[in-house]
Amino acid sequence: MREAEDSARKADRGRDRPACPVSRAEDGTWRVHDYAVARAVLRGPGTVQAGLGIETVEKLPPRIRRPVLYRDGPEHREHRRQTARFFTPRRVDEHYRDLMVRITEEQLAVLRRDGEAHLPDLAFGLAIGVVSEVIGLRYSRPGIRRRLERFFPEEFGEPGLTSVRGLYWFLRQNTNWLRIHLADVRPAVRAHRRREHDDLISHLIAEGCSDAEILGECLTFAAAGMVTTREFVSLAAWHLFTDADLLDRYRSAEEAGRLAVLQEILRLEPVVAQLRRRATTALELPCPGGPVAVRPGEYVEVRLDDANTDPKAVGGDPLLVRPDRAMETGPGRAGLSFGDGAHRCPGAHIAVLETDVFLSRLFALDGIRMTTRPRVSFKDAIGGYEIRGLTVALPRAGRD
């Protein structure tokens, strides 16, 4: 199935990139569209995490330690320092590469058997297996995929008991938390207490975390590593299916070249396109007409999809996939798609490598083709996209 779009953006959010580096929304939120300003906000002091469900987490009792995503300052830095070893490129290569290959082959065996498959389902199976190993969720009862699917469709929000919608959200999500705790996290914690493992859950137990705190960390890492990887695998495959030249380049390249292709797609198509911060001190954001003054307590929203297409930072044709693009500044070829600064995604290398392990084997299948045009929807709270309806098929001669 061919399309005329080639290397253009697939997950189009329907808005042009503003010319001004900083704008202001009707609710008073400052929106950053410029790469340099975005990078300065994410790297600099004076802000703390906002959005991403933090309003819900703040309702937890004070005695419960917040997941690392929702912490800032020295406590956050120390946690990241202690857990950095789980995400180094060397560890990923030595501990997780073979696992990625095995799970990929299991998922592709389903495609070979049936002749056709929904690609996001295959990608989700891969992501669940890899992230579960990093976290330590090896002892789950059957049905973890279904439990996660029930949990993650919800928009981030502010549950309450003052409306029917708030009550429904509260009851549903608490039921989903309980399911995952009983079937996935509690069995893992019990096994880790009997025997220490070299993974995140054992680290959290050694820190003295309660079962509830471990559950929160597990769900945070699951959201960051499972759901986002599913979407990127699907969208990257869509690009490759509809751009013959890009696919030829990807197929013929060594691993470093393939990773460059994927990182360039991710620059153009960040899975999470909005990062929200709350100012704790007065900030000045540079603008052509003079600096914008952000007061303490005001919100700053970094628009990653805009920042990553800033021609001053990424060069010409910013809205097209160009794997040879020079990215001399910033955190790498993917731009700010993994964030930056203290909260930069620790699993960036895992995500790109498992995507390549899967797609390089998918596109090695003779006659593989995309049979339906995918559907794209968005989660407004984080600017994230969801790819659904992308089915792939093999010719009859290529099936097992």
C-alpha cells in the first residue's frame, strides 16, 4: 500500500509552528516553540514537574513516596544516579538485546502463522516483555496486556467525587490499580523479597519502599516505556512502508545507520509532544521583542513538536525525514523527543534499540506489506499520538 506523503509528518496535530519563540495560551500558560528556549527551560533551574497526572499524585497521603517522575531536586537526582546503571548502553546491549530478539521472533511468529496482524498489538507485546524485564515484573499472572490496556486509555486528569465523570474515573482507575497490584506487582515483590534480583524492584525494596510505592513506580515506568514504544514502533513502520527510498536505506544500513533513521523519525514525530513545568522562581524567556517574564506559580508548556522543527536548530526541510541531518547541538539526533535535563527519559537507548530490533526483522520478511491506512488520534494532555488500525500481511508463500 503506497501513499503520496513519503517522508512528511504522519501525526499532524493540525497547527502551524508559530513564528514567535514563546506564546501565551488563553489560560495564561506560556508555550515554548523555540528549540534553544525549550532546551534552556528543561535544563535550567526554577521549574518543577507539572501535568502528566501530577495533580492526581499530589492527592496521595504525604507518607507515600512519589514516583521518580513526579519528584524534583536532590531527592530526584539521587534516585536517577542510583538507577542509571539499569539503562546504560552497555547494560542494554548485554542484558536486553537477546531478550528483544526473542520477543520479536515470538511476535513475528504470530504474523507468520496468521498471515496478517495488527502491528500495534505486536509492538505492545514487545514493549511489555522488555520493560517487564527492566522493572522485574517476571512473575505476572496471565493477562498482563489486558490489564495494562484497561489502565492506560484514561486521560491524565483530576479525579474527584463531585461529578459523575469524576466518580467514574476514580472508581475505574482504582479498580485497575488493584488488578495490576494483585496480578503483577505483588507476585513480583514477593519473589524479589525471597531472592534479590538485579532490577528496579529489588532496588526499590532495598530503599525500603512499600508495596504501594513500588506499584506507583512500576506503573510510571510502564507508561513511559510500554505505551510510548508501541506508538513509535507503529509510526516508524508507517513511515517506512510509505517511503520506498527511506525503506531501502533502512534495510541496507548497518545498525548505526538504522538507528539514525529511527531517531530522525522520532525528531519529527515525538510520541509525547508537550512537557509541562511550573515555575518556582521568576524566569525570563528570550523573545525578539525582549524577554518574557514568567512569575512563580505560572506554567510553562514546552511544545516538543515545534522545538524539534525549529530550522535554526535542525536546518532545512524541518518537516521532512532527513537522516543525514546535522544535529550538532542538543541531546542527540532525536532532538528533544526524550526531554532534556534532569527529567530526560532514562530509557531512550532501550526504546530506540528495541524499535530497531523489531522493525529490522519485520522488514526482512519477504513480501511484507501494510494493508490498511492507520488511524491517528491524540491525547491532548500530553500531545501524544495513538496509531491504530495499522495491519500488516504476508503473501501466502511467506507464511509458516
